[in-house]
Amino acid sequence: WPFDQATNCAVVTTTHVIGGGQPITHVFHDLDDDGWQFHYPGDKSTSDVIVVALKEIYFHDPTVVEVADIPPGWRAIREGVGKPWRKEKNL
């Protein structure tokens, strides 16, 4: 398991990703609480936010393991599934 959190760790995503078919293109490793967020680039509202187990994200899109090494305070962005990730400090 490549992430720094357990498989059952609670992470943030949206209903558009889980159940809505949107690809994960933005991953954030939060500096303040070491948490993880998995998003797509479209508009979102707070009512779209859901909390799931990290393993559910992995089962949804196993390619997220490619960014499991980003440190807290960083993000990874890609143009789409199959495209390369760009890792950078989250300003």
C-alpha cells in the first residue's frame, strides 16, 4: 500500500467522482491534517462533497497510486486519465 494513510482512512471527494463518472484529475495532500482529497476540475458545491475510504478511491481509479508519494502541502494535477501527473507545492 503506497499511501501514508491506512486503506480505511477517510478522504474527501465528490458525488461527481464517485457515482458521477468524472475522472480524478486533482489530488491534494493537505498540510494541516495530512488528509487526502480527490477531485475533478469542474464546478462543485459543498453539497457535492462526500467522505469515503481511501481504498474506495483506489478501487475507483488505481492510477492514483502514482501520486501517493506527494508530501503534505502538495497537489498533483493531470489533464485526464492516462495523462501524466504534474506534482507541485499547493500554494
